[in-house]
Amino acid sequence: MSKRVDDKGNRNSAGSDDSLLKWNDLVYTKMTNLSVISQKNLQRFNSQSLNYDNTSSSIDFIFQSGDNLVGPGSCIQFDLTVNATGATNFSFGTASSVNIIRDAILMSRQGDEVDRCNNLNVYEITKSLFREKTWFDTTGSLMGYESGSFSLGTKHFFQIPLENILPVFATGRMIPSQLMSGSRLQLNLEKSIKRLFSFNTVATDISWKIDNARMVLSLSRPNDKTQSLLDRNSAKNSLEFQFASVYTQKTKATDSISEQISKSVGRALKLYVVPLEDPANNTNIITAPQDVGYTDAQLRAGSLYLPQYRLSTDEIYHYTLQACNKLGKSVRYNKTNSQLIGDVWGTDLESHHLIRYSGQSLNNSRVLYVESAFTNTEPKEVFLFLEYAREVRIYLNSVAVDS
């Protein structure tokens, strides 16, 4: 009988079953299980009080996630009813239901502040300028963006993703249970009624209420091996969770600003300058930023100028798109729109979308200054949003937050 040598150097019969199976690609090798999740589901948790109105101070949620990881897709939901005299319909203008939230704060179960965003309603409308147009037909419509008008005196359902509430939820990663379980999300409500809605006619006696406030979490339970590894690492070295947080500062202005950012951070990433009409002159302030007619703008970190020369009007639009990685990509409005993206100008601080969380350090000896001039000399309120890298070190029974 003829003999053949297989790939291992063994001499086998030409009719060997193993050889025939192998040469005909019929050998099956069981693949290693690469999944780290044993179960995934959606769970709904009510807020501490189901109902709120315009006299309430905040909406509070407790994360009852247990040993589960909190993933993207988590959101808050509520039914909103607006009442007014003299009008029949209301809308959020160019904004969304986030109008009702002034500040958002996430506290760990030990009481440490993990993340905060002041003036969230202004920050959210600013970020919306850089989103793709198709986003407003899906997620944006659930939030109330570009949804037209709503009837007064009727309940309307809205859903806000957690990633549109705090940057810590906008990383696209699952957050460990050691950080989220038992933590508290506090949403401080906007007190100024005129910041919230616009009406089809002049309206008086405006009020609103929220029913069935709840949080829906996308939860994933890690398998035993993964959970054991997470617990062991958090107990020994800690788990590191990085994200881009935001610091808010605002000032009054007429024809220019020259403002110092009073925040010390290890890695400053990006700055947005957002002018809005003065609250005293506007009946619907939370809307697209005001067209102030920028004539020039520049940023300085210590002795470093960003960029080296002052930006002109047309350059501001280009530089802002570059800072947000939107050159050649779709954004909400084009430059010729009356609500052009150039109303906001932004600059990066040596950060790039290919290099995560690089940036400039800011401290008492290296202060960030922003300068800009406007052709519109009407009184205005200018918001400065500084995005910076933040790191949470997660231990087995505590967390430590660095910035």
C-alpha cells in the first residue's frame, strides 16, 4: 500500500480519514468564545418622583444597575405638557426638550462628582450645529428637534439619550458597574420660562409639567471571567475611564470680548464661543446662537497663540469646522443659512480626532485667554464652553476623579 507524508511529517495511508478530511477542508475547529457578555437587556427605572412642574428644582435618578455594565443606548423619557393663555401651539424653536434642563450632575455612590455640565441647554444646541442632518430625522426627532409645533394642554413624549446629557455617557463604551451602580444623576431644571418655548402667538400664564419621568438603561451583564477580571483589576490597580468633560463660563458683551478662562486642567481639548441675545431682549433665548458678525478671533494659552494670527470672518467658519473634524462633512446648517455655523466659533488646543485626549495644560501660570470682536453691538450673553480630558480611577469601593 502506498504511503504519504502528512503536514506533520507522519507517514499515513493514502486512504487515511484524517488526511482526507483535512485536504478537503472538512476539519472543524471550535472557535474560542470571544464574548465578554452573558446577558443584555433594557431596564426601566423611575425617577425619585414621577411628576414635576415648573416649580420643581430638579429631577433625580438613581442608577440601580447592579453588576451590569451601562452601555450606549441608555436614555431618559418623560411626557411633557405645556399650558398657556392666548396660544394654541408651542415649539422648542431650533432647540429641543433639553431646554428644560439647565445643569446636569453625576455623583458616585460615595458622593464624588464624576461629571457636570452647567448650562446644558445652551451647550446641547451648540453641539447640535455639528451633527449630521440625518441625525435630526431619528434621534433628534425623539428629543424634539425640528419636530414642528405641539398642541398645548396635551401630553407629548420625549426621549433624551444620556450621551446628550453628560459627556461621560458619550464615549461609546460600556461603563463599569463599580462606577455606575448606586450613582445619582441630578438634572437641575431651567427656571426662566422664556428660555424654554416659543408660541404661535403671544402667550401668558405659561406653565409646564412632566409626568412619568423614567430612565431606560441598556445593561450588559459580563460573564464570570470578565467580572472576575474587572474586580481584580479595580481592587489591585484601579480601572481607568477617560472622557471629555466640559467647563462653562459666561460673560456679558456688546462689540467684543476679552475673557480669561478660570479653570486649571491637565489637558484642555477645545473651546466654543457661543453668543446669545441678552435675556432681557429675547423671549426665546435657547435657540441657535446669534449672528453677531465676527470680525476677528484668537485664542491664547500662556504665550502660545492659537492660531498664530487673528482669524478673519471667513476663516472662522473654516477653522471651526476643522476643530470639530467636520471639513467636507455634513453639518446641520451651511454657511449661507441665517443660522450659520459661523455664529459659533471653536478652536482645538493641539487635539485631534486621531489622537485621543491630547491637549494643552492650563493653570495659574498658563491661563487661557479668548478675544473676539463683533459687528453687532447689541447687548449679548456669551457662553464659553471648554472641553477638557477627565479621568476617573475606579477602585473596588470608591472612585477618584482627575482632570
